[in-house]
Amino acid sequence: MPGVTTRDPHLGLYNLTRPETIANPAPFYEALLDQAPVYFDPDYETWMLSRYRDVQHLLAHPDATVAMDHASSLTRFGGLGLEEAFALLDHHVSFVDGADHRRLRRVLSEPLQVRRVRTELADPIRQAVDDTLHALGREAVIDVDVVSAIAASVPGRVTKYLLDLDVDLATVQRWSNAWGDVVAAPGHVPTTNRKQVLAVIAELTTYLKALVARYEEQATLPDTMVGRLVQAMRDDTDRRITRDEAIGNLMMLITAGTETTANLISNAVGVLADNPDLWTLIKRQPDLIPTVLEEIARLHPPTQFTARRIKTPIELPSGGVLPAGASVVLMLGAANRDAEVFPEPDVVRLDRAGTPLLTFGHGAHFCFGAPLARREAQATIEALAARFGQLTPLPGRAWRQNSNLRGLAALPVRFATATAEEGIQ
């Protein structure tokens, strides 16, 4: 197959788990794009695609399925204790195709459409941002960890509102991280402390089962996300969903709505802290914030890759054919840096237009939560830029050791109001 490298330990999927790659994946992606844009990893028995056209093609191809072979994962990697988690994963809207995908997506996506995000969710998002910034205090100079104090707070509050979660923000974050460790892991087998992760997941599933049961007791259901899911459980048509589908997709919404959005926000603040001219620009021209955030989302996508299995042979736009039955990892982070599509790929440029980034996917499985994530990030950066005159990075930045849901574990910065700037020059 043209362009394929089959044995190079420096290009395999395992390298994504290296701390240095998580901290800065750009060199690894550049090597993939230059040396092996179509690469077979013999250790994981999977193909890796990094060119934009190839990745976009597979994302939209009807014979590239998202359904995972969890039985093989259990056999290959030793998944003791993961059986229940895998059963719930198999109900994720992210991991089903065809009619089942359309049935689940219809119920889940409608509350998150652009028009509802701009209208019905506008006040909850604004309140989440206001409450988060209020908790920072009113001092003229504030040293803060962006991850815990801002990036986790805003989407956590919105997720609590959307899913009617009667728990504190720390619990939502703990649940999100644990389920994210499973969803994002190769073969969905977490590489962290599996026993601890499964204990948190068991706590989460117990809570969600009780939440759904409370809704089931109501004759008239509210028009909330959980209410819509329970209403779909009562449907007597082909749109009906099962209780396990409701539970599994509530778990998906907690992680997708919390962790990935938190990563988007913290990544954005980190880039702005490292680029004072960019921070000054958005303060002077706040209408540019959506464009700046799109570029940051291209360079630092909260999800670095996604997987597919090939049902029939598929010809790639770059040449060659993927065989039927192949496992494929689509390198979203690398495709977003393909210089043939994005000139000066490592630079934040505000003049890019016409080529959609692949941060939120493409095709039938395009992330239906993208409008909400974008709006939460935009509202947060708008509020920070309006309140603070200066943003300075501080020592202590650290990355979570999750190679797929790439995000910061700590981002210390100093915010200063306009009145304090002169005194800290």
C-alpha cells in the first residue's frame, strides 16, 4: 500500500501516551504527516491516518463503523471488571451506527441545537460564568489555577443544570474524569488505576439509575435532558430507547459536557497567557474571540483521535486501500495541522476560512454538543477579557496523562485588573 510504514517504534500509537507527547504533540504529528501519514501499528494491530483528506473521508464513510469490538479488547488486554462498563459503552450514541445512531441522536441532540443554546441556555451559561468569576474574588491581582477554578467550574455548572445533577462540582469532575479514562483509552481499557476508576464508575451508574428511576415515577415529565430520555423510554414506536441506553448516554453527556469543554477553556486560556499580543487583540476587539477560539480548537483539540473499524475495503483520497476488517485510528490532532490544508499549521492565524477543522468530527457523528462547548468557551473568555487587563502565566503548568482527551491538570496564571497593571509591571 503506497505511503505505508509498518514498523517504526517512534511513530506507533503508544507514543501518544508519553508525557512529552501529551505536553506537546506537535512534533509527533509532524513526524506522522511527513514520514507515515498512513501507518500500520503492529503492536495495536491498527492503522493510523493523519492526513486531513483521509481522516475527513473516513469520518464520513458509511462503511467505517464506530462500533467497537469489546470482546476482543477483553481477550487481548485483559479486561477483568470492565464487562459492565463495556456494555454501557456499547449503548453510547458515539459507538453505534445507522438507525440506532439516528434514534439516539434525535433524542440527545435536540436540546443542544444552536438555536436552543443561543436562547434557552443563554441564561444558564451566563450564570455559570458569573458564578465562577464571582468565586475568584474581587482583588485587583488574582493568582489562580485556571483548571480547577474556571475551566472545570463553568461546564460543570452547566452540566449540573442540563442533567439535573444534585451533587457538587467536585463529584461531577471526578465522574467525568473516570468515565473519560475509559472512553479515551486504547481499546477502552484504562491505563490508570483500573480498580479506582471502576469504583468511581460504579458510584456514577448507581446515581444515574436512581435519577432515572425518580423521573420514571413522574406522570408528566419536564422538558429536560433526563425528562426527554425517560419520555423516549416510554415511547411505543421505533424511537423507543432502553433504560441501559439512557444510563449509558447520560454518562457520555457528563464526560463530553464537562471534561472536553473544560479542556477547551483551559487550553484557550493557556494559549492566550503565552501570547500577550493575542490577549491584547481580543480585549480591543472582542468580536474576534470566536475566530481566535476556532484556531485554538484546531491547534489543541480536546479530543486528539477517534477510532473506526472498516467493514468493506475503502480507497483513501491520498492513495491505497484500507482492507475490510481493519481497525483505524483517525488522528484528529494531526489532521488539523496538515500543512496542505492549513498553511503555517502551528501558527494562530485569523484569516483561515472555508476549511472546517476536524476538532468536533465530521459526518454523521459530528459532535452535536459543539455549539454548547463553543458558547461556554466563548462566554468564559469574553468575561475574562472584559474583567482583567493582564494575563500572565505562572510556573506549575501540568498536563493530565490522558493521551486522547488532552487537557491540563493545572494552569496557574495571574489575572490583574486594569487598575492594578501599572503596579505589577
